[in-house]
Amino acid sequence: MSAEAKLAELGIELPDVATPAGAYVPTAVHGDLVFTAGQLPFVAGVLPATGKVGDGDGLVTAEEAQGYARQAALNALAAVRAELGSLDRVTRVVKVVGFVASDPAFIGQPGVVNGASEVLGEIFGEAGRHARSAVGVAVLPLDSPVEVELIVAFS
């Protein structure tokens, strides 16, 4: 099944590509690879939450952050689609980098970034399996709890 058909089957509508907040572009193409800029989990132009991920009052839970990582990956796919015209041109998700704004005691970054990895697997199947980094950081732009970037191969 094509990636575009799988999106429809899953009931996923990709958002418009977020306007860059700085001196960069949403995607860069080199050879047969598309590199996305880091994407935040915007929904209708708004961050659904801000702050650090961890356990405790005032922190974003790991479960919530996993959903935000999923949304950030979908936002990255929107940028890929805008660049290529269709996600059916993607032949492989090569690499995912997920950043998690983490409370100092939080060590569950891989579980959070699974939100991105799992939705890519749902959409692309075997071609969605990828190398990955899940990195804990002190703070992200706009105080977002997560940020995701992709590298995809295309034909």
C-alpha cells in the first residue's frame, strides 16, 4: 500500500508546513535524500504543551510527550511531502533524531521518541524502519517538550 493511501486509511491528515522561525528552510535535498529542519509538535499553529518532560508536578508526562513526538514526526512528513509532491516517492526513512526537553532526573527519552518511530512504521511499513537518536536537552525552541527531524530517501 502506498504511503498516501496508508495515511488515508489511518485517518491522518498532514498539516500545512510550519513557517520557519529563523534563517532556514523546512527541507534541504541532497542527492536522493531529504533532510528536514527540526519540527515541533504544532497543532493548528499552536504548541499543545510547553515545558520539561519528567515525573512530577508541572512536568509534561512521558506519555504526553510521546504523542507530541508523533505529531512532530507528522509535521516533518508534511515538509517532506511539500518538497517531493507526494510521500509515495519516499523509499526509506533513513534516520530520525528526536530531542526531548528533559527534567534532569528523566531518562526515558527513547520511549518518548518511540512516538515518532511508531507512526513512521505505521505509514511506511518496513521502509519506515530507521536509525535513530533520542537526545535529552535542557530546553528547546519556544519551550517545546520535543523536536523531531527526519532524513528520508526518495526516488
